[in-house]
Amino acid sequence: MSRPRARTAAGVIPYGQHRPRVAPSAFVAPGAWVIGRVTLEQNASVWFGAVVRADMDPIVIGPGSIIEDNAVVHGRVTTGRGAIVAHGAIVQDCSLGDRAVLGANSVAFNATIGEGSIVAIGSVVYPGTVIPPFTIFRNGAGGNHPNIQPVGDRLKKWDAGSYRALIEVYRQTALDHRALGGRTSARRPLSARKTAGG
């Protein structure tokens, strides 16, 4: 018997006639906003403070992909499987391939980010840029002079699947919170119980 899905206080709202389509296994954290023509595919997640706003063009967040805390996704955006838009990143009118990573506080506009590629923290991806698969892209706001090098084994550090256990902890916390009528549970979080052997 499957456990009931926890409802959150997340801002999943329509825009005009368009409503977000959220797979049952997807997760939207409280305080995130998912607006309009957004599709969150299976096991995708949108984290605290993030905004996924499809009031102009559709956005598709692929299976197992992550939009981390305080990221902004706008315009026509698609991601493949297991892509990561990291903390504080901004992405507009882009496509991200499978397992592509847009690093924390980076910005990408009207670009193609290839499969398994990594945009380094704080980089700026200018319009029209095509980042080849399995490369690291570094750039700054001072001009479009990127440094591109092979990923090598560095992609091993970026695994969107590692968030699945974290999502289950937050879902259980939400269930506990609702069961107590909105009060905070005195129980240790699941991660702490597992660490302690419980």
C-alpha cells in the first residue's frame, strides 16, 4: 500500500488557462512557486524559494531534475533527466541536456547546455552559446571569453538522484506536521534516526 502524498503549502498556481502539471512523484517545497505552463516530470523537485514561472512560454523539468533553492526559471526552458539548476542560478530560454548542471549563482540566457556538462559557479552563459556535452564551461560577466574543458570524472560529484532520500525526509516531516495539527513534531527527523541506527 503506497503512502499518501504529503500536501505542502507550496505555491503551485495557474496562470490564465494554464495550470502546472506535477507528477505524483515530483516534489515542490513550501515557499517555492510553480506557475502556469510548467510540467514537473516524475521525481523532479523544486526547492525552497525557487521560482519556476511559465507565464510566457512552457517549461518542462525532466525526470529526476532539481531546481534548487532560490533559483529562477523563466521563458522556454526544458531539462533532460537528472539535470540540476543549482542554488541562486537564473535560467531563461535554455535547454539543458541529461545530467547537465547550471552551477550556483550562474546565469544562462537563450543557450544550449549539453548533456553531462557543468556551468561553473557564478558563470554567465551568453545568448546563442552552445556548450558541448561533457564539458566544463567557465565565464564571467566581464565578457564572453569562456574557458571550456573536459568534465572528466568531476560529474560524479553531481548526482540529482542523491536528493531522493532527502525528499522522503521532507515528505515525512510534512505528514508529521499535518498529523499534529500544524505543530512541530518532537520526533527526530528520519535522517537522524537512520544515522543513530533507529
